[in-house]
Amino acid sequence: MTVHRIQKDLWTGADVAHGRPMTLSRRAVDQVVEPSRLVEWLRLLDAQNGMAGLDQLRGFGVSWSAVVAHLEAGRWQRVLPRVYALFTGSLSAEARTTAALLYGGPAAVLSHRTAAELWGLVRPGEGPVHITVPYTSSAVSQPPLVEVHRSRAHRHILVTTDPPRTSRADTAIDVAVAEEDPDSARRALVAMLTTGRVTAAAVERRMADRLPRRHRKALREAIALVREGVQSALEELYATDVEKAHGLAPGRRQSPFSVDGTELYEDVVYDDVGAPLTVRLDGRTHLVDGVAFRDRRRDNAAELAGRSRLVYGWRDLSADPCGAAREVVGVLRRLGWQGTSTTCPKCS
């Protein structure tokens, strides 16, 4: 990339990598360094989304008085201690991430929910940028922009990516451990394990190498549930708050069956206890043509086979798992099931 191309992108407000608005001025960018280092300087700003640390500025010969002058003139912004945005206007998500890493120092890596978003383990949301630093680092959390975590296993949990972050398995563990209670931790880990982007085996190995500081039993339960066939947070909710909480024998999960030569799967069936009951857990939208068509085929096949069906969504199970349990028990008994069930502390 030539100096003229970089200048054009920066001065016209284009974030080359991400298309974000960025307002810089010639005086605030190219007139603060020696001409011989201009290309290097502009490349740094381009790579760092217009952000720079104080040590980097000094390395390019920018004096403290020059920094203060640009800040007082409103051409630059102080974002974090010793970290500056060399532009006016709001910060993009990428700029905030860069600022957090610059603040944390050369060993800082993205972690927890921030890394989880980059790995595709959770949906993007609001909140601070999470970074993890070695225990020897002096960085501390800077609400509301940065939350700093420390790890004695720092060098074992990072992977070389751009930007640097914790591994998928370590990220999943950190996010689950940060939940307030065991149920939330179990549910969070199941949700991440069922994205297809991190495996139960990988998380289990990392838990053996790096014992979580809390929620260990809940995390092991999450791994067990996924291995038993649970494939979504909704299925985890049914398995724990409906079946386990009410003493029901666990149904068989992801049971395959064939319709016109196409193999489909039912979420939960109770054939193993002698009851032709199918429980379908609807955590997906029926506005998607392919999903609606598949579910119609499943419904038709179940009807032709003379099977009873119950369907629950997230709202049903999160609001009234006890009511769902009573319905399941009622249908099972009608179909000849002789087992027993119990009440849970939530049952009224």
C-alpha cells in the first residue's frame, strides 16, 4: 500500500479493513512525524484502526507537548491511560479492541466474552472488551471500556491470531466460569459446545490441564449432556429442568428415522420406556422455509406412525418447566408408562 493510498483512506474517513467511519486530519496524522518515517507511521495507524499508545508515539518522535496540543485542540482523544485515538468521532468495535490490547501491553490477549464473540461461540453484544494479562502486568480494569483478567497459565491459553486471543476451549471455560451460578454456567457451556465451533473433548482436556476455579460440577454436567445427544441450550433446559428435576427417565436424544429415503432426527423419544412419545424442542424459527418443510415432514411421519407428540419452545420451558413435566408425565402414563416422577422445589 502506497503512502498516497494510506493517506487517502485515513483522510477521507475510511477504515480500510472494516469500512468504519473515522475522521482524521492531515495536521493530526502526517505532520507529527518525520517525512522519512511517514509510510511506517501511516501503516501503523491503518493496522491499529487509528489508535496509538504513548510509547509508540514517543517511538516516532512525537513529544508529550505535541500529544497535549492535539488533545486540547480536539483532534485526538484519550481513550485509556496512555492510549489515544488519533481521530475524532466515535470508536468502532475494532478500535475499542485495539485500544484495550494497547492498554494491556504486548502480552495482552482478548478473552472471555470478547474472544467468544470472535470465535463465534456467542452472539455479539454490548459491554467492555475483555483481555487477559500475565499476573505480573500492572494493567487494571478501566470501566466501562476494559475488563482485565489475570492468568498464571497465560502463555498456555493463547493462540496466535489477529488479534491475539485465548483458545476456543479456554474461552468457553472462561465464559462459563464467569456466570453467576452453576445453572447459568452449565447452560452457557452447552450453548457454546453446540455451536459446532468447539468440542466437548477439547474443553474436557483443557479442564484437566487448567482446573476451573468454580462451577466445576456444572461444567462436567454440560459436557455429559452434550455427549448424551443434547444439541442446543433449549435441549439442555429440557434435560435438566424437566426430566432431571422431576425424576423422569431420560429420553433417547437425536433419534434417527427415515422419511422417503431422507434421514431425519427427533429431539427426544421415549420408546425405551415403552411409550411412543416424541418431544420436539422448537428453538428455531419456522419462517425459514427449509426448517418448516423439514418439521412438516417430521410431523407427518409421526402422525402416520401413530406417535404422540409434544412441542415446546424456549418460552414454554423457561417460564414453566414444571407444567411441561406434568404434560409429559400425563402422556407417558396414557401410553402405558408405569414409572414414577417427583416434584421439584419450583413445583407449586
